[in-house]
Amino acid sequence: MAKSYFYRIFAPIMKHYHLTYLLLLLIFAVSVSAQNRLPNRVGNLTGTNNRDQFGNQIDPSTLPDNLEDSTNTEIQSLPPKLFMWRLSETLGDRYIVPADTASLNFQNSNLVDGLKGHYNYLGNLGSPRLSRLYFERRDKWNNLFINSLDSYLVRPEEFNFTNSNVPYTNLTYYKAGDKLTGEERFKSYFSVNANKRMAFGFNIDYLYGRGSYANQATSFFNAGLFASYIGERYQMQAIYNSYFMKMNENGGIADDQYITHPENMAEGKKQYEPSNIPVKLEQTANRNHVSYLYFTHRYRLGFNKETLDIKETQTPEGETRADTTRTYDFVPVTSFIHTFQMERVNHKFRAANEPSDYYPHAYLNPKSSLDSTLAFSIKNVVGVALLEGFNKYAKAGLTAYLSHKASHYDLMNVDTTTQMVRQRYTENELYVGGELSKRQGNLLHYNVNGEVGVAGIAGGQFKVKADLDLNLRLWRDTINLYARGTFSNTLPAFYMRHYHSNHFSWDHDNMDKELRTRIEGELNIKRWGTNLKVGVENVKSYTYFGSDAYPTQYGGNIQVMSATLSQNFRLGIFHLDNEVTWQKSSEQAILPLPDLSLYHNLYLISKLAKKVLTLQLGADVRYFTAYKAPAYMPATMQFHLQSENDQIDIGGFPVVNVYANLHLKRTRIFVLMSHVNAGMGKSNYFLTPHHPINQRQLKFGLSWNFYD
């Protein structure tokens, strides 16, 4: 039994043994090298603030280098300092983000339904998900098969780069349930500086969700390498990520009454265990292999600014002497930017012994499916930027750029006489874009980015996005005001227009462009624990998956309004965090949304063991009003409108979790009992039609930071 257990855990990893050995060798090599090569300095590093005392963005190239290397000082004696940053995907602009060391609510960090329960999903770790909050939905990938797996895939603009004075490692482990139906996840992140300006490292993310219900197991192995060089003139950041994602599909349980009214399924004599409940599909699975290479670099032109530091000292004879020190600081004026991105997505759907009444069509084989498609793209962006702040008149930065993307897609041929011949579709997109931004200072920041298609399928398309924040001092607090807006006219993604498979095939060459207008506002008062977000969007020619699970468009306009109020209260060691979201869709039959979504978290925080151990102990509840939530189609991995002859309400059922969260120096630990109210009241715990979530389950998590 023990051998079988460890084989199931490590077999997927050993399939990629060459990558594993390479990463282990890299850890050893760079760790030994770093001990001897890193300078004995701390520098101007921070993990909590992205601006210096003058309100300017912190730049690693400006770190002081006034301490010489010392072979007599061990690197372990240095106080660990690090900061992290992210990039804008198109131009590769950097902005500082806090290091992931927060202990509050760590117990929610691996929940598929999100930190505050905003997502519908299929019940198991690794399953697709869809946010119930409309303004949280983002098409992060131009590939419909992996958009629903966004919580496991890290886009270039979501990746954290690190600069530190000592090697930094984070190890995180999650476990839930038993060895037969439970889930496990292991994550690691390693970064080391070769010198002041250059850093590199790797990350690994492996999960295995066995699933409480039959035929829903998942297995993901994700790994990547990254590097950065931040110099005065030349700057570079690069990422390579590869994702192997396997998930079985069960099509949902055969009858909801196994959950809602189990007494009806066996004359009241039997309570069903989840693993014994019949499901609709077996021997059915989706496989996705995703890989991308992202590389952005720039060269900056500027001048050296001379600064004189005059210091007066007294000589032993009582005379005054002036000592003058000259320093030269590089002031960048112009940047030449190049960003390169290559992306490959290989999707496969395999099924055997398929039921005859589950899918609407069978173009190739009514009993089994062997679907596959491949998407490959290369994108280049070149630009020139006039930088902000090189003199007193340069109050904003201005960038102009040219973007070209070439893509090809290989689809199956559903003609039974030539089905072995693949069909290739090729698309080119050429955009001209510009950006106006102000990132320095404390009071006002803004960014306006717009691009217009000039050739290929980009012709007639445009995108404009604007962000603004205003920070006003109010007594001992700061009020933050944010405004965001988008205006776009874009074609639906390729796979919404073309796809061929055994059960679904479509070619929509005449789809209209989606015209979207969105305005959002946000008020944040940190000292009061108050945050208010409001938004409104109008969509013309909204593209969606209909009740037959095929893509279609709504010819008119759809308006969505939303307001979210977060208000946190505190009394001594007791805390109550609250979030209430109201939203309204003008076409509920086309774009269904719950009217209300609630999250409440009651907990206490206390310092123990001479105040080195922080304890968070509490319970939270997630709830949303009933609505016709989208159903899920395994053959396309898409959420779609419910079938007209199978309409059910999802929601109106609270989910309660109880937890203990501990933080000791560099270690975070939690123990969580999820869904403690399972079996109480009305048993209607579905987030997706016919896909119940897990019953009561014990979860555990550990995260450990190493600075050596």
C-alpha cells in the first residue's frame, strides 16, 4: 500500500525527471556560488513600499554600492532584505509589489472558490472555475480551453520577480482529506542574486486532487525559470513557464437527489458516500500542455547629473575646512523597448464508452472521442519612451509602440473522408499604440494606453484603457480614490469563431466585433477598514456559450451594474470582516448573475509565546442568492447557459469554514475544517449544476521562507 501511495504521488513528477534534476542541480550550484559572490551590503531594499522618501519609484539600479565585498563576513549575518516587482505585459514596465509574507487569512490561499468565495467550480482542486462577480472576469489567455484554469496559470504580468541581498526560497505545502479522496499541492520558489543587478531562479507547482466523487481526479505539474538584469542603462527580464495539466471529467452526478434527497434514492435506507454516487461520464479526460517564453528588455539613454556635497569640519587648530564630494547620478531620458513572447497551447480531449444522450452531436464517432487542437503564436512589440522626471517640465512619460502578433491554429477535420488531414488557420495582427503615464510622486498617478489595429484581422479593432489614482491626506490617514475605464472594439477570440471536434464543430466567419464600454470607481480608507467599488459596463454583440453549449452572439446591448462594499470592524482582539456585492444584468437570460454575494469573516488575533507567535482563530461564511448559474461542458471545458429542459437554481446555501492560522517568524501554518455545515438544513451544496462541492473536509497548509 505504501509503495502504491508514493508511486501515485511521485510518478507524474518522475515523468519530467530531466527538468527536476536540472532544477535540483541549479539550486545546489547557485546556492554555493551565491555564498561567495554576493556583496556584503543591504542597500535600499524594501518589501512593503514601492516609493522612496521623495515619492519616486524605487529602481534597483539606484541601490547604493558604497560597501565593499568582504570575505571575512558570512552572508548569513546580513539582515535579509528583498523586494518583488511585476511587469506590464505589453511594454514590460516595472512596479513594486509586496512580498508574499502576509499571515492573515493564509487558510484561504488554496481554495478554488477564491479568497472570499467568488467562484463557481466543479468541486475538486484543479477544476475549472468562473467568477460570479462580473467585474472580476478577465480573459487572461486568448485560448478558451485554459481561461477557466486561471488560478493555476501565471501570466507574465502576474509573475513576481525578486531582488534580494541573500538567496530567497519559499516552500508551501497543502493537504486535504485522506489518501483515497483527498488533495495535495506543493509549491516552491527560489531566487538568488548573482550580483547587485542580476537575479535568477525557478518555481515549481505540483498538485494532485483525487476527488471525493468518481472520475474527477486532477494532476498538474507546472515549472518555470526566470531571470532579470536591472542596470542603469540596460534592463532585462525573462520568464519561461511550462504547464502539464490533466483532469478527468465525470459530467456531474447522475441525479441531484443523491445530495438533496438521499432518502429517495434507496427507500430511505441508505446515506450515500460521495465516492459511491453514480456519475454521468467515465474514462473521459482533458489534457492541456501550455508553455510560453516572455522576454522584455530596454536600453536607456540619458546623462550624468553632478551633485556637490559640501561638508564643513573643524581642524585641531580651530580652523574651518570645507570638504567637497562630487557624485554623478545617471538620469534616464529615453528608453528603447523590445518585448518578445512565444506561446504554445496543446489541448486534447479523450473519451471512451460515451453515453448516447449526453452530447448533441457525434460528427466522427458516437462511442468515443479523440479531439485535439494546437495553438501557437509569436508576438513582438517595439517602442520608444520619453521618460518621466528627467527635468522639471517632464511631468509624465510618453511611449509609442508597434505590436505584431502571428498565430496559427491546427484543427481537426470533421469530414469523415479526410479526417486525418489537419486544417490550419493563420492570423496576423498589427497594432499601433501609445501610452501616457505618471508614476512618480505621492498625490496623483495615471496611465492611459491605447492601440489601433492597422493590418490583418486587427483592422478596425481598437482598445483604450485608462487608470487613475488620487491619494489625499486626511488627518493621520490617506484616502485613496481610483478610477478605471476601458473602451474597446474587438473580435471574439479565435476559438469562439472556429473549432472542430467530435461533438462540437463551428465556423463563425461573420461574427461581429464586441463593443465594450466600462467605467469603474473605487474609494479606499484603510484606517476605517472601508472599501467601496462601483462599476458599469455596456456590451454590444456580447459573445457567449448558449444553452446548446455552442458560441453565439446577442445582437443588442447588455448593461451590467455592480457595487461592492467591504467594511471591517475591530474591537480589541476581535475582528469582523465583511464584503457585500450587489450586481444587476439587464439580460439575465443571456448573462445570469446573482443579485447578492456575501462574505463574512469573524476571528480573533492574539500574540502568544512572548509575542513571537501570532494566532488567528475564526470562522467565515460564503453565500450568494439563487440564480440560473452556468452549466459546464466537458468536451470544450466551457461554462454555458443551462439547457432549456434542465433548468435549476444554484445558490441560497451558505458554506461555513472554521480555521486556526499561525504565524511564527518565517513560517505560516493553518488548519481548516471546510464546509462544517454539511448535512445541516437544506442540502443543496452545488456551485455548478450537477457538480456538488466536497462535504466536510479537514485541510492543512504550511509555508516556509528561507533567507540563506
